[in-house]
Amino acid sequence: MGVNPSPVTGQKVTLTLANESALQSAGGSIRRTFDGNNGGNAVLVVRVSESGAADFKTMSVVCTHAGCAVNNPAGGQVRCPCHGSTFGAQAGNFAANLSGPAPSPLQTFPTTFDGSLITISF
Ligand code: FES
């Protein structure tokens, strides 16, 4: 059951925080597709804190139940519109399946921050 994770590509993608107005404060997020990474599907980059290297986390939008694209974060969660699974979007529960039929967390991608650049490893 469930959707297979996207293959690891080994690519690193860098975002400049100064250019990302939606990521200036905790709780902000962007939804973006990066070339062929994540199987060509979008990811959500979420700012989960304002304290340093662990400020940003990245998860796939592909629901692990049947592959629908989850909604953008709201109230610290993301919700899948197809059958209602919810997933965490905060530091302590990021991408975790909180409710609904999804069998596993959303796929995540290691994300680092050096104070100005956000680097996502696919
Ligand atoms: S595809 Fe997301 S809950 Fe079914």
C-alpha cells in the first residue's frame, strides 16, 4: 500500500532567503518544483523556527496514501484534499502522518541554512 518515495537524485538546490518573502518568519512556506527532483512534483519548504541552522524543512506534496497533492500548510498542518489525511508542518512533527488513511509520513529532503542560503538535498 501507499506511494513509493521519489528516487534520490543527489542534486542540491540553493535558495537565497533574501529573495523569498514568504520565508521571512516562522510558519511561512513556499510550494515549488525544482527541475526533475521529487519525481517532478512540488515540495513545500517551510520555515519552522527563527533560531538558526534548523529553521527550514522540506517535504514532498505527494500524499503517501494514493498520490494526491497535499494543500499548503495551515494551522501547523497540511491536509490532503482527496481522503483527508493530515501531516505535521512544525519542527516537532514535520511530515508525520497525524490522521487519515495515509500509511506513512510525507517524504522529506534534508535542508540546511547558513544564515542566508537554504540548501535542499534531493
Ligand atoms: S491520497 Fe491523500 S489521503 Fe488519500
